[in-house]
Amino acid sequence: MNKLPPARTILKEEYARAKQSFRAFLPYVVPLALFLIVLMGLSGLMETDQKSVLSYYVVVEVLFILYSLYVTVVLPRLAFGILNGHQPGREALHHKLLWTIVLYLGLGVVMLAVLGVSALFFLFPAVILGTLYFAATFELVIEGKGVHESLASSVRMIAGRKWNTFATLFLCVLGVVVPLYIVYGVAFMIFRGILGDGPAMMWLLSVVYGLLFLLITPWLQMVYVRVYKELRA
């Protein structure tokens, strides 16, 4: 089995690809970012007026979870199509959507159970299993495989290069997420110094976080799908 390309190469190439195709992601990522902004803002209000805000928070949280399930299926399909040189149409993105979401939930339950049990004993086995199962979601969402077949296929792909896969994913995530938290941390210190603690600061921070999430998500999706495609090669 061939080693994956260096994380730096993947990050650089997929940044360029995500930038070029940014508009294709917007219809799916913007609502997700708005949900995050509202949830973070409401969480700040709950500190001072929990009773009147709680019901709104619960409703938005439920809608956020439902929409997250939707984009969990659509975004990998979109990113995989872009990676292969074309933008999938609506029909391709929504192919067997509800059934795929059901299977995805089943996959999530199985992975949570397996990883949870392994983590009870040692963190090390959980890290290994998490790496071996990385491609399972993409096998299910993109290739349309079942839960067991997706897990088995992922293990076959990664077993001979699990440490290379783990290191590549770890460095890629660091390369994307660390700048996000640096910018967010700087914004937090600035807004807190100006406004102090309170709802106004939380709303401003939520907007900053939402915008960062909007910018980062297409890049991260392209990175994950690129790693998956390299594993399949």
C-alpha cells in the first residue's frame, strides 16, 4: 500500500480547490453557520434569563441536529464530485437521502459503542479503531454501502498504513483548526476587554465563530475527502 501524500501537500492543494469551489458549498454551509451563531448567542442569554430562552434554544438545537444530518450526507458527496472534476447535481447529492441518513445513524451507533468500550480500557485502542474506521462514513455516504460493509472496507483500506493515516489526519486537522482557534481566541480577548462578560460579547463571538466556520468547512471537507480518495487508490 502506498503512503498518503504529505499533510502539507494535501492542505495546500485542497485549500486552492476549496477556494475555487467555495460558492458551491455556500447553500449548505451558510444555514449551518447561522444555526451555530444563534445557538452560541442564545447560550449567552441563558446565563441571565434561562426560563424565557430555554424553549427557543431547544427548538434551534433540534433544527441544528436535523440539518447537520442532512449536510453530513450532502457535503462529502459534493466535495468528492469537485475533487473528481465536476460539481454533482441536486439529484446526485440527494440520492437515497433519507435511507443514507438512517444508515449513517446506525453507523454512528456502532462506532460509538465500539470506540466507547475500547476507551473504557485504554485510549490507545480507541485511537487505532478511530483511525481504522475513518473511511467508513465516506464508503456509506459516497459509495452507498451498508454499515457492516463500510466498516469492513475502511479497515481493509487503512490496516496496512494506520499510523501514516493517523499522522496525516492529525496534521491536516491541526493545519485547519489551529488557525481557527487562534483567530477566535484573539477575538475573545478583544471583545472581552471592550465589552466584558455578557450577552453582547457572546453574540459578537458567535458571529466571529460562525464566519470562521463558514470559511473553514469547505476546506476541511475537501481535505477529508482527499484523504479518503488517496486511501482508495
